Amino acid sequence: MTKLRSLIADIFIIMLSGNIASAEANTEHKTYSEYSNAAEETVSASRTSVNFDYDVSVETKLDNREYDPTPLDFSRTIFGVRACIGLGVRINQNKITHRILAGADPLYEFGGGWKVEPLLYYQMSMPLKRSKLEINAGAFPRVCSRAFYSEAFFSEADLFYNRSYKGLQFSWTGRRFYYEFGCNWTGQINAAAPQRREQFYIYSGGEHRLMTFSKLGYAFVMHHYANSVQTRGVVDDILASIYWECNFGSLIGIQALKSRLGVLQGYQFDRLAMEKASLPTRGEWAFELRNWNVALVNYMSFGKDLMPLYDRTDASGDIYGSNLYSGDPLTRNNPSEKCGLYDRLGICYEPNICKGLKLRLQVDVMFNLQSYIGTRQIIGISYTLPYFVRSRKNKHNNKE
């Protein structure tokens, strides 16, 4: 009886072992492709890393403007502190880098008050053959736009007060060139804010290095200034420029010896008040001599008025002024001038105190064809938090 029980147990074990082996063989046969996919996913995952990321910067600026009586602008002092704070993640996926950040762009004007704008943006950086493609989407910091736009496009005050873009931007960077194209949506019709106009900027700029010391560049901005719930009327405000810049500083052993010569072409058309568009043309020339972080700078613009609608009113009787134009109002002409000239001469000291920390001390004097305009004094200090949070894998992927 005992031998019979032992024989039955041995047969059961043999049958069970055979079923297990058959099942393992069938499983291996059926899931070979799944194993291959899993292996590919494992390799892909090994090339992907996710890390904490941030954009943090702060700037305090005193910009004091003392003008003699002039119809072009008024004396005032810009004094305040501004920060850009974005927190999120950086995803390195093979050779493509993705960033998703959220934060705020707060401004506190001394003697004024607080203004806070939200930031929420996605960034992508993808290497191409001998170049790189970048995308910014959402409400992103203005510093993401790296093309050059002179003060005829955007004034120093506009750069301080409007520190973020809302829209989309594409950038293409190579060893000898940089180009960008984007849209900045700044106004939307809203019944709750009947005076708010629909408006946006289409912008593009770039430059191509011709030689070690020379480059050719362009800038283009189309400002669409449209209706509000309360006010009818559309203004087309378009400005384009092409410029040539030379820097001989490295040839003579100093920081910079720059000269930039450009031509600006405008297109101004108030569709309700004008029968035909205004097409002003203006030239500009800039010079910079810099060494030991001390610079002598000069900016000159000459020609027809690029802001012919500045002092005019819209259908509701409101002056267009800085609501329509973002450029420096001193680059306009006096009402009696068909062709005018504006010149600003300054001296500045801009040392890099340490990594991320910059100081700016500057004094300017301004003139036009008719008279001395006034002076401007600038004291600024800015700090950009360097990137300390990076894993070894992240650094390796960035090098790729």
C-alpha cells in the first residue's frame, strides 16, 4: 500500500513538471515580441530623466528722467523691483529637452503698488544638424526673445514694465546665426472691460554673422491694435528694420568697439481716420566703446516720424500715445519737423560682480535738432539664480 502511494505521487510530480515546462515554452513563444518592446522601453527609459527645474531672477531699477519742456515726453522717475519666478520640471528625452514651469512675474513700483502676472509655459529644445530648434509656448519670460530690437521698437520703460510674452515663439540657432518668430497676444475684447482693445504683436528678428567682427540683422514687428467693446477702429502699426553691425574690439584687445547702422521702415494706418497709409523711413546709428566694464555709448536716429499717430485721438477721444506705440517717444519728431534728429550720449559702468549678479550705472544726455532735451540717470542691479540643480545624467544628456 505504501509503495502504491509512492508510485502515484511520483507520476503526479512528473505530469506536473511536464505541464509547467510546456506552459513556460508556450509563454516564451507567445510573448517574444512583448519582451522585445519591453527591452526597447527599458533602453528608452534609460535615456530619459526628470529633474526639478526653475527660472528665478530679480531686478531693481532706478531710472530718473529730467527733461526741459518738450512736447515729446515728460519728466518722471521709474523706480521699482521686478522678479521672474518659475518652478517646474525638466525632462531630458534622448536628445530633446522639455521644460514645464509655472510661476509669477511680480512688479512693485515704489510709491505706486503691486502688479502680478502669472507665468505658465512649456519649452522645448531639439538639436538639428549643426543647429538647434527651440519652442516657447504659454505665458513665458520676455528674455526668451533673444533677437535685437532697437528703442524705436521697444523703449527702456517698456522692457521694464512688460517682462512676459503671452503666445508662441519659435527660435532657430546655429553657429553663425539666430532667428526667431513669435506672437505676443496682449489684449482681448471683454464685455467686463469695455475699454480693453483686442491687440497682438507678430514679431521676428535675427542676425547672421558674416565675419568674425561683422553681422547682418533684421527686426520686424506688426502691432494689430483693434476694436474694443466701447471703441470702434483698427490701427495697423508695422515697423521693420535691417542693420549691419561691426565689432572690432577683439582685434585691438578691448571689450568692444561697436558700430551699428540701420534703416527703419514704418507702415501706419488708422482705418477710420486716414485715407491712405503713412510710410515713414528713418535711419539709426549706434556706437559703443567699452573696456574695463566702462563704456561710452551713443545712439542717433534721424528721418521722418515713425509715430505719426502718437498725439492723435481714437473714435472715443482717447489719445493713442503709449497705448499704441511701444518705442521711445523721444525718437519722434517735433510737430513742426518733417525730418528730425535725436541723439543720446551716455557713459555707463556695467561690471559682472559674480555669477548671475550685474550692476549698471549710467548717465545720458539727450538732444534733438532744435535743442537740448535733458538727462537720464540709471542705477540697476539684477540677479539671475544660476542652475545648481542638475543630475549627472541630466548633464550628460545636455552635452548630447
